[in-house]
Amino acid sequence: MSTSNKVANTGREVKGHVEETAGRVFGDDELVVRGKADKLAAQTKKTAAQAGESAKRVGLRLKERALDKIGEFHQKLHEAADHAEEKTEKAVSDKGERGDKESADQSTTTYGTTARGVTGPGTSSTLPGSTTSSDPTGSGTDTTM
């Protein structure tokens, strides 16, 4: 309630009190009723203004609490997103390591390819028109021409 409203309200309350007292002194019941009505109206406005101010304070406290809760929730969302991102990065890196390991394992057991096709371990393949001769000593050296 503004200062001017408080002054006006207090003035109305005082006026009502004066009217009520004057009505009792002079025996004017109508003046007594008018005085009581003015006092009651002033008190009602004062109470309504106090209720409005209280509601405003409660509303501000609720707003502050709601903003705090929203902030906490926002922080938790960021933490969850960061955690999910870390899990995703770890899964990708684990898959990449497994993929590197698998490709390394495959490269050690991969069969070679020639013009005729795939060769397996311990076999040799020659191109058309070439000759091979084996070492009769069994030293494992093949010569391809």
C-alpha cells in the first residue's frame, strides 16, 4: 500500500471514529452507523493491503524456491548429459580398440592374394608362365622366376 493510500485510509478511519462518537453523543443512530461503516471500510482496505503484501512476499519466496529447484534440475541434466557423453565416448573408444585389435588379428591370419586367387598358409601360388623350383635341401627357400 502506498503512503498516500495509507494516509487516506487512516483519515477515513479517524473520520469514522469521530462520526461514531458524535452520533453516540447526540443520539444520532444514523451517524453512528455511518461512522462504523467508515471505520470498517478503512480497516478492510488496510487488511486487504496487508494480505496483498503478504501474498507478494510469499509469491517472491515461491519464485525464488522454484528458480533454485530449476537450477538444481538444470545442473542434474547437465551432469546426466556429461555422463552419457562420457559413456558414449568410452563405448566408441572401446569399439575402436576392439576394431584395431580385430584388424591386427586379421592381418596376422589374413591369406595373401595372387592373380589366381587366394593362397593359404604354407601354399604358394605362381603367376601364369612363371616357374618355381624348390630347394632340395629343404631349407625353405623357393625361387620364382
